[in-house]
Amino acid sequence: MEYDKIKQLIEDMGKSKLDSLEIEFPDGTKISMTKNGKKYNAVNVNNGSVIEASAPMTVPVVQNSVGTSLVATEKETPTGNVVKSPMVGTFYSKPSPDAEPFVEVGQVVKKGQTLCIIEAMKLMNEIESEFDGKVKEVLVSDGEAIEYGKPLFIIE
């Protein structure tokens, strides 16, 4: 099975209401996906290659186990310019575990300045500020799994 088709299958799984799926093709390719484990595996038995990717989690508000809703979270967000996540992934506030954070609360930032990194499908994506101003609040913690559109920073 081609990589693009596997990638599309992963995206479709993330958008569906299914929690898990297992498929075995006649050519020996096995695909096992689960949203709860936050990892998708595709194994080709013929050559033993494994493709792993972070799960694109799209969980409706109805299925939120904490009891809060996305709308309530947005209403609680302080005023200012909100920098939202452009993708699903893992939030990192610094370039490496022993480095200083890209930005801290109270720091003045310029448009285009790197604010954080979001790891998505084993790729590190630098997220840049869309605004000039001062970082009022960092809304997520280092290493936290984030969804598309989740508020990350408040810049005033």
C-alpha cells in the first residue's frame, strides 16, 4: 500500500467516530489504528517496514471526558490576540530539553518570531507569532498534546 494512501486512511480515521480499526490486505500489509493509543501503525509483512504516526485526534465536544466544552474554554480565554495551533501535535516551548524557552510571559515578541515547536508526524514545525506585542499568557504546558485550533498564547 502506498504511503499517500496510508496517510489518507490515517486522516480519515482521525475524522471518523471509530475508536479502532484493523485491516489486512492480500499483499500482506496489515494496518491497525486506535485513537485511544494516540498512535497508528501500518506494517507491511512482505518487507517488514513499519510506518508510525501521531494520531490526528478530532474528538467532538460531546465525547469530552472531562466535562468541559471547547466553547467554555474559549470564553474563559483572556482578551488579547490569540495564537492558535495550526495543527494537531505535541507542543514544545523550547528547541531542546536543556535549552531556554522560545518565549516567556512578559516578553515582547515581533511578528514572525518563533514562539514554540509543534511536533506532528515526527516533523518539528516552528510556530511563529502572527502579532507584535507582549506575551500575556502561555495557555499550554511543555509536552502537551494539542488539537487543531487550540489557543496556545495570548499576545497583547
